[in-house]
Amino acid sequence: MRIGRREFDTHNGCYIMGILNVTPDSFSDGGRHGSVAAALEHARLMASEGADIIDVGGESTRPGHVPVPESEELERVIPVVEALRRELDIPISVDTYKSSVAEAALRAGADMINDVWGFRRDTRMASVVAAHGAACCLMHNRERAEYSDFMPELLSDLAESARIAREAGVAEDRIVLDPGIGFAKSPEQNLTAMNRLGELRSLGYPVLLGASRKSVIGLALGLPVAERLEGTIAASVLGFLRGAAFLRVHDVRANLRAVRMARAIVSEAL
């Protein structure tokens, strides 16, 4: 698939999406990259460490987050996207579920929209992405973590998100699916989604895994956010082995090296 000016071999490759939160309250790195200068510096670092995509987020979606007004999200995100577009030759994703923010971001130079509601919250989102010929990541989410049969329902929900995208005119090769680790799932369901990640590929789209530093890792290891690197690396390697084409992470270099080593082992080639 193509994201921006770059081609991604999603059948054979595994690519790193670096997280750039420009928020004061994100669960892991809130407040660290709030200025354009700080955001640009961190983006440069991630690019130098091997990030393939930078994902800019202007509203925390952690459990219990307080939604921010559209105007505030725009003030946080758009100057950063413009600065990244001027200075870095790397695909830019914007993490938003608001079509107005998505439209402004795409006009400012973003190449991809990462929607935590999978085009099922804002009814204009799919048409905005389609009109710009942009790529999208459609994440699984629900209002409540209530399921009769978890995995079939997760797959059905993601298939519906993909249908919404296609019917709005988003090209098949512009769609990525994300199981939504940490969103509307019990800790055990999060583990199930990661363990059975390969089943998402049956829907016919590349898969992104975003488990970096999340609470399921903290619960499994009994560790706070600042000590979840090893758990994140384990999730990333497993995601690669289960067929993820993209890994959304905070710690680019460490995760990239771990996946490269895992690839060397399974391919028996250096």
C-alpha cells in the first residue's frame, strides 16, 4: 500500500509507527511534546531511529480521558503537522476521530488518519479521507466491553468499519485495521486479541498492533507505565510473528531492533 509518497510491502514487511502525542494528559508521555519545537525534535529522533510513519495525536484517548474541544485539538495538531511536512520526508498520520480535524490535517500535509472509532463515530470521516485519497487506520472500539462471542464480534466490527470506508470511496489499498488493544476490552480480551491477531488478516487488510506501554502490559507484569518497555517489545515481536504489518510504539529503536532480530531468526538469514 502507499502512504504519502512511500510504498509499504504489507505482505512481507513490518513497519514502525512512532507515537507523537502533543497532549498534556496522554497516559505515558503527556506534556512532553506540547510545543511545536519539542514535537519536531522528538519526531526527528524517531525518524533517525528508524520510524516509518509518525502518528500525531492531539487528544488523549486513555481510559477516563476528558474530550477536548475541536478548536483546541486543531491548535495542538495542525502547527505540528505543518512543521513535520516542511522538515521531514516521512509519512504523517494523525490520530483523531473528528472529521473536521482530519480534514484540516490532510490539507496541512498529513497522509493518513488513525481513527480510534473506525469511522463509526463521526459519519463524515470516511468521506473526508476518501476525498483526499488518504490512507486510514480503522481501530476497533465500542461504547461498552460487552460481547457474546468476543473474536467473531471483533472481526465483524472491523469488517463493518472497512465496509464504511469502501462505500465512501476509500481505496482497498488505503485501509489498515487495528484490534484496539486497551479499548472496550477486558484485560483477558486484550490478550486474546494479541494472541489471535493473525485472524484479522482474514478480512483482507494489513493489520496494525498498538500495545505500547498499555495497561494490559502493566497488569501482566505488575509494572507502572515507565517500566513497560520489555513488555512492549514482547508484544511487538509477537505481533510481527502473528502477521502485523505495522507496530505503533513509543520506543522506536528498541522495538525495531527486536523485530529485526525476530525476522532474522524466522528467516534464518542475516
